Amino acid sequence: MLSKKIIHPLLFVVAAIFLFFFLINQIPLWSSDEGRFAEIARAMHLSGNWIVPYFNGLPYLEKPALAPWMTALSFSLFGVNAISARLPGILSALGCLLVTFLFTKRLFGERAAWLSTLCLMTSAGFVLVGRFAVIDMEMIFLLSTALFFVMTSVFEQKPSHYLIASFFMGLTFLAKGLIGLALPVLVFFAFIVWTSHWKELKKTHFWLGILVFAAITIPWLIVITKQQPEFLDVFIFDHHFKRFASGTFGRKRPFWFFAYILPLVSIPWSLFVPAAIKNALKSGVDFKNKIIFLICWLAVIFVFFSIPRSKLPYYIMPATVPIAVIVGTFLAKWSLRDELSLSNLWVEWSWKIIGIVCVVGAAGLNISLLFAGHVPALEILRPLIPVGAVFLGIGGIEAFYFFKKDRRLAAIIALAISVYLTLIVIFICMIRLSPLQSTADIASLINENSTAEDTVAVYASPDRYSDLPFHLKKRIVIVGSDRGTLTRESMQEENKSIAAGWFLGLDEIVQQIQSEKTKRIFCLMEKDRLDELKSRGLKDFRIWMENHDRILISNH
């Protein structure tokens, strides 16, 4: 008969794998980032060009190539489909759970490791990003691994681990860009300044670490720059410094944007952060300094991504890892009744707030149904919202009940199970929301009624329906002045011949739809844009589909 030491870890592993793979094949790829990155990898897989990423027939120089490499490899092994597109992100999320467990166990002990990993596994933002085919989870995994190696270098006196950290920093650069270098360095220096560990600077093998980082990054940079001379200008200047300094790319947000996003992505565990930090700062020096490193990790990510005017919610996701470890180590001490420096008042208020948030959140979900008739997404989710509300509300009440009974570990597990079940409901909701977020059904309709010679156009930014080329398995025509992420490359002199015929004005698409007799020309757009085409003379056309705010037309 299996012992608890085997059964409990096995159940945990099964629960983690189930969470990331549950219904993953029934949710089609969504626009915009998920569809775009999957299409880039599909183009790489088909062309065999593993140096320059391409999107819709043009070079895509905004991001490095590591994530497309991983996804293209997945396509080579398992075929071109949604599961293969999401597999690198899922494996990265599971890998991040594993390194969080291993390093937390090493630094804080086994119970802290299990609870930290549990907190991370039930952090909604972390799980949702891990299930999408975007490049951020690969970055989170590699960045977290690099910073964990920095921690072991500092606290276990293992200078060689700085070199391993440099290796993972290089991989993080290839996954996301300069933050692979900037964030670990800033976290390390913030910790040094806070704790006055200036002697640690001599142990970093700085120049050797630079060589390791360069060996990982420079070969690809040289090769891609030879093929695309403007790469460094686009990649470094436009999509690092310019994005950092301006609100371009349609993502302008105020400085305090992440002040409310950060607690949400790690809820409910983020509600323990104040009590956890208060406890740590009154603990022994070794434990205190380890938590200070994690606080620096969290604070640097928060401040770094708050400064740019261009922001998206998932930019802050790397902070979910230090939050999980800060809270997990705190809950480990609390569950073991280590009261040496714990404030019972702060802990009690944390649980009270969690109970209130769960109950109010559950009530709010049900109240939202009163407005379902005005919001298509709520109307679609009407059967599922009460189920999620039940899991959320009952779970919060049950967790608070165990807390009041002083059954501490039971309270933590009850809360985690509540979040876990709520996430399962969210995944089911995503299936029902897919017609609003994905063009998979539209692509299927087009594929059933078209040939390879027929044209498919979108009167929108290519990013608005970025998953359409992936689902169609072909390039699409862009109509109108908004060229989105393809703007710069489509305007480059050397790409004008490639772009010719694939970017049309309104008069051109109207003329083609009106005059073309030998092949079909489909055009997908938002409904209100059809009137703009009619004002340009569009009269003879067929409506194939009207889906919420979208409409698909073609010539007869």
C-alpha cells in the first residue's frame, strides 16, 4: 500500500497536469497575441527559416525567436494544431511549478515548498497565461529559474550558480528581450543595496557571466541582423526604448495600472502579502534576507513595468512567482504555529478579507446576470456563472470556517480547492466565449466554401483577427490604413514587392468584390464597417455570416 509521502505528491502532480490540459483541445486559438504567435511558428515550421520570424508573409521583428522555435518544434512533433501551439507554454508553466518547488524546498524547507507551489498553481493569472499560446510563460519560467539560481548563489555561497543564472538570463533574452538581462540585474542590485551585501559583488564572476550571456544571445543576433539589417533598430529601439517611453502600440495605461492588476492575478494569495512581509521583517536574519530578496524581485517587476506608458495585464505575471513563495513560506510557518513573530491580528484580517472577497465576488457574479441582456459575453455565460459563484462563495466560507476552528492547513487547502474548481469553470466558460474571441468557426466556413486561389481579406488591423491566418492555413489580405504590427515592415522598400497586393485600400477591395467573376473574395469585418464599404459603392455582395459584432461577406 502506497504511503502518504507518495500519494500526496502524486495527487499534486496529477492535479497540476490536469489543470493545464483540461479541455485545452476544445478551445480554439484566440486573437490577438495567441493567434499571431501561433501563426509565426506555423510559418517557421513550413518555411524551414528558423532565423527570421514571419507573420502573414512579412518579417516580424518585434520579438526574439526562442518561443517560435519551441512552438515550431512542437508542430514538427505533434502536428499544426491548437494543442501543439500551446504545449511550450504549458510545459513552461509546469516547469516553473517544478523549479519553484525545488528551490523553495532548498531555501525554506519542504512544507514551504509545497505551499508555495500550491499558491502558484492556484494563481489565476499564472494558470491562464500558461494555457495560452503566448511567449510570456516561457519568459516567466526562464526568468524565475535565473533568479532562483541567483538566490542560491547568495544564500548558499555557490558563486558558480551565477554562471548558471547568466545562462538562463541569455535564454530569457531570446524569449522576450532585454528584460532577460535587466530584471535579474536590477533585482540583485536592489537586494545588495537594501541589505548592504556589497561583498557579494566580488563573487558574481561578472565578466565570465557576460561571456556566458553573450554566447547564448549573440550568434542569433548576428545571423538575423545579416538577413534583416533593420532588426536591431526595430527590436531594440522601437520595441524596448520607444515602447518604454511612450504609450504607443495602443496600450497606453496610467502609472498605477498594475496597482490593482497585481493583486488580481494572484488572488486570493496576494491578500496575505502584507501579513507575510510584516512577519518576515521581524524574523531571524537569514529568513528575513531571503524574503527581502523575494520582495526586491516583486518590487522591481512592479516598478519596471509600471514606468512605461505601454502596458498589458500579463506583463506583470512574472511577479506571481515571488508572491507565491513569500506567501507560501509564511503559510508554512503559520500552519506549523510558529508564533515567534506572527501578528495574529494581521493574519485574522487576511482571512476575513478573503472570506469577504469570495462572498462579495460570488454575489457580484450573480448580480451581473441582471445585465446579461446588454452584454453578449454575460448572456453566453449565464448557465455557468452561478456554478463559479457557488465554488467561490462556499470555498471562501469553508476556508474561513476552518480558520476559526484553528484547523490551519485545512483552511489553506480549502481555499486552494475553491480557486482550483473556479478555474475549471473558467476554462469551460472559455469554450463558450470562443466565438467572440476566435475566428476558428469563420475560418472553417471559409475553408468549406473556397479554393486555394480564393482571397480572404479582413477590413481591420491584422492583429484584430490574428488567428485567422493560422486557422485558414494561408495568408490574408489587409484592408484599410491600419496595418498594426505589420506597419513598419510593409512600408520597408525591400518588402514592398512582398507586400504588393496584400494591403488594399477601401476602393480597391470594393472594386475587386464588384468585378471579380472567376474566384471568391471573402472579407471579414466589424458590422459597422460594412456601411463604409457601401458608401464606396459596394452593392453586389453575399453575406455568409453575422456573428455578434462581426460579418463575413464575399462577391457572388
